[in-house]
Amino acid sequence: MLNAPETLPWYKSRVIVGALVSAVLKILYLTGWVGELAEGDEAQWVDVAVLLASFIGDAVAAQARVVQEVAPPITLRKEP
């Protein structure tokens, strides 16, 4: 078995960061806050950009999880 890596702070985890970016962007989109950034046809482009960025966050999280052979434990504490 591979040696388990040391504990990883949550903000250095691509899985956690990608998932958080995706979740925040989806919440902003669903609450309508993103629609306030532009009007008319521009609003549709803003919506597409936000959803595309959310998809990228999902892809980063999924890719990071797939390539890990051994997932390091994640902590909320900062590095010593």
C-alpha cells in the first residue's frame, strides 16, 4: 500500500475548492444575483459564463478526485 500523505489544509484541496467554486456560482445564479450584473441580451451571456465557470469547478473537483491514488486527510486547521 502507498504511504498515506500528510494532512492537507482544506484550501489546498482541489476537490474541495472546485466543489466550493461550483456551489457558490450556482447559488448566485439561482438567487438571481448574477442577473443583476447585466440587462437584456448581455444577461444571457453572463448567465452562460457563470454556469460555464460552475461546470469548470465541477470538472476540477472530479478530475482531482479521479487522479488521486490515496486521498490525504483534510483538516480545517491551518498548517503548523
